[in-house]
Amino acid sequence: MAEKDIDTLLSLTDSKYRLSVVIAKRALQLKAGAPSVLPTDVRARTQNLVTQAMRELATGKLLLGENLIDDQRFQQDYHRQRQAQIQEQMRAEREHERE
């Protein structure tokens, strides 16, 4: 982890291993489409989701055990959103076939 705020991040947890797990989970959530708490201009500077997750934690807007998205709820929301996208695609295809 070569982030400049590493000391701040390490103070959030009891070990660097727990911090690594939290950052990895948040990076996976971002990859799956979870909304970022960072401003758009900051997000545009990096494509690395691990760095983005670290910066989110360093801002203080996400706190361990509080504002991080619950994995089970995130998965449910993601599946609902994905099902809605698939249904919309199917509806669009049906309308295209009618034309």
C-alpha cells in the first residue's frame, strides 16, 4: 500500500490485515457498481479501485462497521438492479422485433 494516508488508515483498525480485507471488500463493491463517496474529479484521476477504496476510507466518509455497504444487502441490491437491466433489455428487444 503506497498511499500517503496509510498512517490514518492503519489507525482505523487493529491490524494491517483487517485493513487489507476491508479495502479489498470495498474495491470489490466499487467494481460491482457501488457508488463512490469521492468527488468525480478525484475518481477520474485513478482507475485503480484499491487506491479509490483507500482514499474513500481516508476521507472519513466511510467508517469501518458503519457506513460501509453491508455485503449481503449490497448483493441483494446488485441482483435486483441486474434483473431490472435484463428485463429492460428484453423489453427493448421485444419492441424492436415488433417494428
